[in-house]
Amino acid sequence: MRELIKMIVVLTIISLASGGLLAALRDGTQERIDNQVLEFVKGPAVRQVFEGAENDPITSRFQLKDGDKLRSFFVGVFDGEAKGLALEASSSKGYKGDIGLIVAIDVKTDKLMGIGVTTHNETPGLGAKSKSDPKFAAQFKGVPGPGPVKVTQDGGSVNAISGATITSRAVCDAVTDALGVYTKLKSQIVDKMKDVKK
């Protein structure tokens, strides 16, 4: 009996020490991980939607509270003025799961400047084209907000990727959600954009 108690105590101590070590390791590397994700996952999409910007939109960013969620916004400067705003959006309705994207909006016209898919698990050669096919992304440029964005099969203006209607709908849902967030927070967004260095 004594040996059993001794073994339980030793295992408990080892478990606590291992858990504490893992938590410390996670806390110590979280900032570096976040920076890597920002630069190599989100960064390419942000720079793509703000092609020709006079600033680095990755460094020209701010955060706002949206209910209990903290959202990041990226700013694009064009002709010496902060005109473009990009935010992250996602949809869980993809064919194989979540689809993450960056949605850019012209704050002067409330029209989409573009979209860029950041993450997905969609089928290669089909749904994966949502990220790799520039013709699909180009359809979103100039679409007015805040209304719903839909594929043509649902009465909208976006041509779905052949063989990947579910993926196309998921992208449209995420864009619609992003436009809703933008509309809800627009006054705060415009105020914050005034602070962006030109």
C-alpha cells in the first residue's frame, strides 16, 4: 500500500512539473509564433489585397473590440491617404472545414478591394483554387457592401469554382461576415485610421 501511495505521489509531481514546463514553453514562444503566422500566413494575403500600397500594411495595424472578441485590422495607404482596411474572416462551412481569409474594403466607397484566402483544407485542384486562382478572387473586387455576397446559384454575382460550390459559398459567407463587422465598427475604424502614419 505504501509503495502505491509513493508511486502516485511521484507520478503527480512528474505530471505537475511537465505541465508547468509545457505551459512556460508555450508562453515563452507564443509571441514568436504569432509573429510568424502574421508574416507568413496572413501577410501574403494582406499584401496581395493592398498591392501598390505606399505603406507596409502589416505594421500599420490596430485592434478593436467586437463584443468579447479582439479583432485586428490592417490599413493600406494610397495616394497619401489611409483608404484601405483589411480584416480577417473565416467560415466553418468549407467542404473540408474552416476557410480563413483576408477581406479588404475601401473605406471611402464601402466597396471590396479584394480578398485573399489564408488557410483552408479544401480538395487540391478543386476547392483549393479559392486560394490559388486569381480569377476567383478578382470577382470580389468592387463588390459593394454591406449586402450579402453570394454565388450566382444563390442569386449573387460570384461565379463558383467549378466542382467546388461549397467552398465558394463558404468564401462568400466569410466575406459577408467581414462586411457586417466593418459596418458595425465603421465609426471606430475611421477614427483609428486617422492615426495611421502616411
